[in-house]
Amino acid sequence: ACHSSGKAGGFLARGWGSGSTSGLHKLSFDLIEGLSKELSISSYRKISTLNVSGRKGRNVATWLDGDASSSLMDDTTAQVTPKELTQALLNAACKKGAKLQIGTVCGLNQENGAVTGVQLSDGQTIDCNKCVIAMGVWSTLLGDWIGDSESFPIEGIRSTSIIYKEGMEKLHKTEPYCLFCGEDNNGCHLEVYPRPEGEIYICGCGGSDHINGDRLRTGGDCEDAEKIIANPKRVKAAMNSFSSMVNIAKDKTPEITQACMRPCPPDALPMIGKVPQVKNVYIAAGHNCW
């Protein structure tokens, strides 16, 4: 996916929900576990999670050999690599008759209170009898397209992440643990996810930018996913924080630096379901990091 889910960590925690979203946490966790078996997704696995502080002390993982101490936080968590999951879901849908068309949506054709087509920026129109809006933070543009610009106030939280690939076998293969780290002197609160395929994904780099309104519209500095790039200062901060805890990272540079836009409505609750203003439009957006 081109927005946040394409660059997410892929961390799964069944019991971390609360309030009205608790059931959604459990349902989605179970659904991904089942789909991973059904679609043979190799990156899915159960993995324990550690709580980490920046003071040298006792550690569950031996590779936390710098200024760090850790304890078991949750042994029921899991992970999946978003790219593989997304591709597997797309392939399964295409086998059932779906067609992939890559383009930029710029509007909706409407007639008698219903959407009849999706307008693309290249001039094409895709006819439809039902329309699902699942564009991450850019789903807020739905309001503009149906003449109700205040109805979908989704804010984008632009966050930097980094990925190491080489020389990290002990982290992702020998002793794999996810880490949730406390706030440190670099302004980071790192989350570390060692992936089965050999990557070490790190987010929680701090300094996130909150983006809404015209910045997301045509002509804005965040009008499309290609413009969402890493903050070099936060990359450096994350590298310093990680290498202070893990000695083998001291002489390494992340192979990938990137950023994504986490979509977050004002009440922090996802927007899922039928759009009341139009007969045949549905929305699935605003899930933030969960």
C-alpha cells in the first residue's frame, strides 16, 4: 500500500486494545493469524515483546549489550511484514476476479445521491456501483468530493522509520524479540521489530509532524505518498539511540530510511462503515498505528 500500511512495523498485539476498539483488536489479530495460514504468509510468527529502559542492567536478550535493561512485557504478541501481507491479500483478491489499476483518484461522479464512477487524474473514469474509500490519511478528501468537507477530519502523523538489513542475524534469527523502549535523551521512544526475512525495522524515532487540511490537498507539500520522506535529524537520533543499546549497530548505517503518514481522526477511533451522505460509499480509514 502506498500510505502508512506500506511502511508499518507489522506488530500485532491481541490484548492491547481498550474501550470500544478492544473487540476490533482481537478480531483483527485472529483474522491475520488465520489469513497467514490460509495464504502461506511466511513472515507471520509469534514473538515475545520486551520492555526496555536506557540504563545498563539485566537483559532477556543477550544482544542488548549496551546501555539497556529489559524485562518481558508480553509473550503473546506476533508480527507480520506488511508488504507480504498486502501483496498476498491483493493476489488472493485478483484470483477471485478483482483487477488492480494503479492511479491517482481526484474525484467521484455522482448521480441521484449515489456514486457512479471514480475519477482518475489521467482523465479516466472507473464506473462503479459501490465505492470503498481506503486511502489512509488522504481519505479525508472524500469530504471535498461529496460536498461535505468537514465530515472526515483525519490528521496525518508523519513519522520516520529506519531498517537495517546486514549483520543482524542474532536479532532476527537467534534471539528474536520485539522491543518497546522508554523515552531517551535523543527524543526517541524506539520500537524495534526484527523480521524473519532479516530486516530490523525501527520506528518511534520522535519528532513526528501533524498534518491536515490543505497540506493534504492538491498543491500541498503532502499531497501524495511520494512526498512523505524521512526526517534526517530523526534518522540520526534513532541510529544513536539504537547503537547505544546494541553494540553491533555502532558501525552500521540503516539501508532504508523512510516515513509514513499514520491516519488519526480527532477521537482516535477508526472510521469504518457506510458513509451516510451517499448511498453506496463506504470508508475504512483512520486506524492510526493499530
